[in-house]
Amino acid sequence: MTEIRGGVELPALREEIELRTADGLTLVGELALPEQRPPVATLVCLHPLPTHGGFMDSHILRKASLRLPALADIAVLRFNFRGVESPRGRSEGSFGEGHDERHDLAAAMDLVAERGLPHPWLLGWSFGTEVALKHGLAHAVDGAVLLSPPLHRTSDAELQAWAGSGKRLGVVVPELDDYLRPVEAAERFALVPEAQLTGVEGAKHLWVGETQTRQALTEILRIVRPEALPLATTWP
């Protein structure tokens, strides 16, 4: 029996993928699927700020791909935004300030559609939440999970557009976040009355350590697939 912590990799079908954007770029990524059963939901992961070290292997997104296909029957799609490099490789292009990344998201959603992946959700972390809020409504997603949203690049108009959209919005805000804490988040997200906002006691923006990793993954599943809770701590 193995304790699930750190970089433990649980069984999954893992495939290196490439995405082709409408403006002619090739992006690199990975798709992880449950090994034994078809997925019941899909996470399309949008990583933190590229200019501050964010990439497809940012640890919460990587651990989601290492654990959730096996623990929750969820497909996890990760990719590097334009101009971003990871051990998987480098995506073409250069940082688009959250605007040009709309093409990257669209390319990911094209793959979701091509593969017939069910019940897609956007999982944005930090900068990735800005991409989700700006451009997510253009796509056939069940909703978005926003992990540590800074709301630096998101206008009130873009936020308010989610109100009444029929797409769910789960907002997970660390108590000790560097940019937006639960009280301020409640004020900003009041523009979307149906948003589900959760403040996580003791958590910080980067969710460092196994305790905060489990907290983050638990809150993601509470929104997307609560039936999979509580998360197992050992395998098999």
C-alpha cells in the first residue's frame, strides 16, 4: 500500500498531445485518462502566470493529473500556454497578456470535442483564472473552477457576464492569499450571485505542501465531482 503524497503517480493512460491554435501555433501538453473506466468529467487546466514561472507542471495541476484520473475517474488535460516551456517541451509563440491565450483555450476545447471528453470544466489557477473568466463563456463547458483568482486582468463586465450564463462558477480563495482574500473576493464576485465561493483557512496563493495540496484538490472535487470525496490517502 502506497501513501498518496508528493509526486506519487497513480495509474492512468497518459498521452503527450499537441494543440494547434487558430493563429498558427503548436502548443504542447498531456492528456491523462482513467485507466480502467471512461472518464465521467474533464478538467482543462489553465496554469499560473508564465512570466512568474507558471507552466503545465505547476504543482497543483500536475498533482491533479497524477491523482484524479485514478481517484475520481476524471480526465485531466494540461498544456503550456504560448511561449511556455516545461519538461514536456516548449509551446510556440510568446506571452499574450491573457488576450491571445484565448486561442490556446480554444485549441484545447477543440481537442476535448474531438475526443468526446465528457462534462468539461475549466480549472484555472492564478493567471489561468483570468483566461477562464475572459474567454470561458465562449465554450461548451459545464463551468469553471477558479483557484486563487487575483482578478488583476478581469474587468467587472467580464465577471458579470457569467451571471445567468447557466455555467457554474466555483471560486476557491486562500485565507492568506497574496492578491485576493475571501472578504475582497466576496465583494468582487457579488456580480455573479450564483458563484460558489469557498475560503480555505490557512491556505496561501501557491498551495505549498501536502496539506494544502489535498485542500486544493478536495475543493476542486467538491465542485466538479463531490461523489469522489473524501480523497483516498493510500493506494490501492
